[in-house]
Amino acid sequence: MTAEPVIDTQDSPTAPVVVPPTVRASLSPSRAADFKTCPLLYRFRSIDRLPERPTVEQARGTLVHAVLERLFDLPAAARTPQSAGDLVAPQWDRLVTEQPELGTLFAEGDPTGVTEFLRSATALLEGYFAVEDPRRLEPAEREALISAVVDEELLIRGYLDRLDVAPDGALRVVDYKTGGAPREAFEARALFQLKFYALVLWRTRGVVPRMLRLLYLKDAEVCDYTPDAEELLRFERTVVALWQAIEQATERQDFRPRPSRLCDWCSHQALCPSFGGTPPPFPATSAGDPLTDARSRPVVPGADE
């Protein structure tokens, strides 16, 4: 399947959100999905702020996202598979410099491992070109932080991979997925993320996105979804209810594990009661700024990625 072109001739900068004094907390789609998947995982990531060692799959996703972002810095005619491939190694070097922990994924002096890793990232980029022609696109925004206030107390925010704006003003939210096209349960999680973005855009710009698009690069597949205002109203209530559940769990210091197949990718099994572990003592105060919901992407392969 090939994506149709969307040409943007508009300048659509991300407007800063003025946060009312009543706002007490923030929530991103990743953290919201964590709580839906497993409340204890939410606690480990958002309250305990436990470190997580990156995986090769996560690093590959980060690299591919970085290359696709830089690809659109090139003139339209230069956005070719060869140009994308030429960006892979320099972008990896940049990421390792900025995030030294990525360099620990491969044994020191193991050029073969790094070479195969870079080759696998290039293969995913070939999947991208199979479904989209970047020479026919001029994205309005890339890797943009967007945010909005709902229920007067909750700031919802997230990073868009890409936002396309058509000449008639229609919005298309595009998200790159470096894992394979998922089964229904995992696809629902991915659409949850995109509905989150659609809600923010609707509340801040007064426009319901015409299309939410998932590009699965490994399988060269496209998943399109068209939201409407009524659906986003229901989704907003769902997000507010989810945050209320998080607040109740925090007050009670009660975040229970919810075992699933996603446990196979969890970094915290040693601390999880479902695997015979014991969580650390609950922090006296939640670490960090309650208005700062740490970004974590890519996440569990097969879920968001």
C-alpha cells in the first residue's frame, strides 16, 4: 500500500501551552499506556523512576526515527533510499555521543555486531520507502511536543513523529513503528497513543485530525484511522478517569502487577511480586516534578514500537 501525498504550504509552529495554576500533574500516552498495561510498571517508571537498560530493538527504533526526522531536512528531490541509508551511521554516532549507554549494547571491539545493527536499521528504512514517497511530502511538524489541559487539572502531552497539514487545513498524524504489524490488542495500544495526540490537537487547534496513520516499517504496512469529535470526547473522559485511577493508586500506595505477555520485555521482573520479587519502599514524595512526565521512546517492542 502506498500513502497518498499531502503537501503542506503552511507554517504551523507548535504553540506553547499556558498552564493554568490549577494544573497539578501531566500525563503522556506512554505513561497512560503503562498504567493500563500494568499499574506496577507505571509506578516503577513514573514514581520510582527506576533506570532501564536500553535494548537493541529500542535503540534500532530510536535510530530509525532519527534518520526519518533528518531525511526531511534534505531538499525534496534528495529524499531517496540512498540518502536515508547514508544518514544511518552518522545518526548512530550522534546518538551514542548523546546517550553513551547505547554504546554498551555491543561488546567493545565487536564491529560485526554494530555493522549488522546498522544494516537492520537500513532494512527498516527500505520498508518506509515501500509505503511512502518523502519527495512528495512537506511535513508541518516533526518530533514536535504538543500539550493541552483537560479537566482544568491535567496537562496531557506527547511527541508527534510527524504532522502533515493539507492545503485545505486537514491534519494527518503519522507515527512510525519499527516492529511488525501487531495483532488487534497491540494495535489498540498504538491507536490509543494516536487518539491521545488527536485529542491534544483538537483541544489546542480546534480541528479534529482527518486521519491517524501508523506506518509499520518492518512489514511495509499502513494502518489508517479516522476519528471524530464525539469519539474524542469519550476518549477525553477515558483519559481523565485513568488519571483519577492513578491518583487513587498513589494515595493508597497500591500499584498492583498485571501479568501479561508484555512481561517478557519488562526490565523490572526482579522487583515484581509476580516473579517472586519485592518492590522498593514507596517513595516518601514522588520523584521529580509532577508536571514533568518523562518521555520514553521507543518503548516495549511490539507495543508502541
